[in-house]
Amino acid sequence: MKSFMKTTGKTFESIPYLMLNPKHPRYSDILFTLDGVEFTTSQLRQYLPKVADRYYYAQKQIKKYFNLLETIREKQLLEVFCIYGKEEVDSTIKTFSIVDGDVSSTLTAGDGTVSLDSSKLCDRYASSPQNIFIKHNVTHETILTDQDVVNFIKSNMYTPN
């Protein structure tokens, strides 16, 4: 697992941003099992200290956004919209298991990168259900170039006179 995560971490510098954060509904769930010992995201420093430093730094940055969203939601300061894409892939990895060096995984509903549980954050922070826009068959890389998404953003932007 360490070599897998080290390789992945080097290849994808953003991996700590994609890992579950304390606001995620499955944050306390088992992330992986190593020879019968179960680990959660909160135990990351124990098994991947180099990735953990980047993860905790990323979480400090992400926490600022969640604090802002909480304040906006509680005080109803402005309207919040949420946009997310769903690819044709309907699952993503939920947990890894490593037994005697063999890696296996269990899947959960998602788009190949992000679990569907993450979309529950839209339910929490969007000002209303009408403020949630789901675009099918787009990737994380292409969502902001999709014309329907661009039109949704344009039609809901506040533009002062």
C-alpha cells in the first residue's frame, strides 16, 4: 500500500485534496485493511507520514472553505449553487485491502474519482434544491468547459448594474 500511495502521490500531487475530509459522510469509515489491521483517514500519519503532511495542509485549506460555507448557510448571506458531474462510470474505490502483498478493493457508488456521498455536501450547502446542477457524462477536467454548465453559471451570476 505504501508503495502504491507513494507512486500515486508523486504522480498526482492533488491526491490529498481528493481524500476524505472530516466533513465527508464516510470520514470515519475504514480506508484500507493491511494484513487484518484496519485504518481510517484520520490515522493517515501512522501509515503514510509523507502523504499525511500534504493531506493535513490541504485539509487546513479546505476547512477555510467549509467555515465560509457554514457561515453563509447559517446567516443566509447569499445564494450558494452546487455543480457536479457524473460520468458513465458508476463506481469508485471505497476501500483497499492488502493481504500478503496482494491488493484488492471494494467499490462504492461514484464517478471513478469521487464517491457519490460527496454530492451530499451539495444538499447541505446549496441554498435550495434548484441551486444544484448535475451534468451527466462529463469529467472533472471537462465540466467547466461544458456549454450547459457555462450557461447555468451565467444565468445564475449576480451582475451589478
